[in-house]
Amino acid sequence: MDRDVEIKTRLGNRLSRIEGQVRGIERMIDEDQYCIDILTQISAATSALQGLALALLDDHMRHCVVQAARSDPQDLDTKLNEATAAITRLVRS
């Protein structure tokens, strides 16, 4: 399987699981389930989203940044700045 297709499939699968978690939270709220249980599920969904973000960042570093390093030093600086900004946003959230 092509690397890009494999990565998209893996990320899509993770996103589908997260979507299911969010639907489950909505159902829990509709069913007036215990607040602490809902908060626990929100925490799990948040962690899953953070994991997805880290996987995307890892892919960016391993492929986009490496490709830029091999081909265009100016593009490398841009890619590194983008990665730094993304890491900053992740840390702050």
C-alpha cells in the first residue's frame, strides 16, 4: 500500500473512533447519565484528539520537514516554523 494511503487510512480510522466517542458522549448527555462518567468520556476523547494531533505532527516532521531538508533550505525553515507553531498550539491547549 502507498505510504500516503496507509497514513490517511490509519488517521481516518482514529478519527472515526473519536467521532464514535463524541457520539457516545452526546448519547450519555441525552440519557442524563452521571456527570462524572460523561467527564471521563470527554477526557478520553480529548486524549484521543491529542494523540491524533501528535501522529499528524510526527508525520509532518518525518516526511514534510525531511523532504524540505533534502531539497530546499528556505522551505525547511518554513516547515520548521510551522511545526514549532503547531507544537506551541498543542502545548497551550
